[in-house]
Amino acid sequence: MSAIPADPPMPALLPAEAEITERIQESPTIFTLHLRLCDDAARQAYRFRPGQFNMLYLYGVGEVPISISSDPEDRETLGHTIRAVGRVTRALSTLGPGDRIGVRGPFGRGWPLVDAEGRDLVLVTGGLGCAPTVAVIHYCMRRRDRFGRINILQGVKHSEDLIWRRQYREWAQVADTRVLLAADVAGPDWPGIQGPVTLLFDRARFDPARTTAMMCGPQPMMVAAARELLERGADPAHVWLSTERNMQCAVGHCGHCQLGPWFVCRDGPVFSYAEIGPWLVRRGF
């Protein structure tokens, strides 16, 4: 069994005040909030790694973990793409520019981008799973010469669920970059295929022996995609998954997000398949 990762530096435990500078309605249930930390010193000191998350706090309602979807080099604002599904996220969906909320973070372990340099990349996402990997794509596009071929595989339930269409079109124009789309239900003029995202592997271009895969989305999708990559010869230590669990404290104290020997909020949310693959298929975990 792999060793538990070392604890990252402890972020502030009290929320910092942040103002909403922009709200974008991505789809009927998905929206993006751009936040600006109100304290100048806190804003200049804030740093995050793609794959980490913040705890967003709304006074009188509660707190919720949300992945950071913005470019890590943007020092002025933080982007969070959110699906309105619960009490806190539905309340956040009613806010707009000028409203203020609390932010704690960043928390967790991000993607292994330094270790991935010089390798082909396969980014597999499902549904809103695209949010945690968007920061990865921004990072890689700014440093395109550091990576091999980049494959962006996005799956959605219905073609109308696809967000960030303009960004996908722009990324597809970058050299040695392929954007492949799949929808369980494809509408008119859908540029991708109809079916599960795993069907896109046949159209991707990568060398399994020198590939780093990063994926986020529904757990069954990630397990199926990881197995597909392993069957093609990928190393499970280079297949990375961003997992979701009930994260409430973000520092490994409450125990709600425990997955086998790990706490997802503290030791993840990004894990290699070599670490957590066996736990993802065990009932009760």
C-alpha cells in the first residue's frame, strides 16, 4: 500500500471575506462565480495548485467544498464553477456581483503537473468534472512546450450539458492538442460521438508508456476510464483521479470523507489509481 502523502501547509481555518465580481450562468443548473479576496494582503499571498479546492461559506446557510476552476496565474480573482444541487449551492446560485461570501483554503493535494512534464497527457472528464481539470488545461496551455501530446476527453449526459464550448474550440486549435467530445444523448449539430467517454480513447493520440492521465467526474466513469487506460498499457501510478466525498472540515478532523486509510479532504482529492483503485470498487467505501 502506498504511503499516505505528507500533510500540506495548513491554510487559515477562518473564512476570508471575498466579493463576487462576476456571475456566469453556464447552464440551467451550473453557474460560475468569480471571487476577489477583499483583503489586499490575503489576495497577494493566496496561491493554489490546480486540483485543490476552497470551502465557500455563506453566512446563515453553511459551507461547501468547491474546486477552483480558474487559472492559477490569475492573482486577482478565483473562479468556482458550481452545480446548484444542495442547500448551500442553491443559496450561492442566488448571489451576484457585489455580494460577499467567506473563503477558506486552498485545501488538499493537486494534480502532479511537474512530474507530468515531458509526457503525453490524457484529461478525462465527465459532467461537471471538467471544472477541476480546467485549471490544469490553463496551466498546460501557458506552458505548452513542457508537455507531449494533450488529449482532452469530455463526456456529458446530454449534448446540451456541455459548458465552456468556446474554450474547447480554442484549445482544439493548439498544436498537438485534441479535444474529443462524447454525449450519452446527442442533439443536432453535436460535434462529438454518441456514447460513453471511454469510446474516445480510440481517437486519442498518446503513448501509454509515457502518458499521465488526469480525470474527474462520476466515480463509475473514472473507474471505467482507468481500466481502459490500464488495458492499453498505462501505469496505474500515472493515472490520477480527483475524488468526491462528503468533505465538511477540509482538514481531516471530522472523518466524514474517509476513504480506506485516507481522508479525501487532506490526503486528496487527487489520488493515483495505484493508491485508491482497490478502494473504489469495494462496497461501503
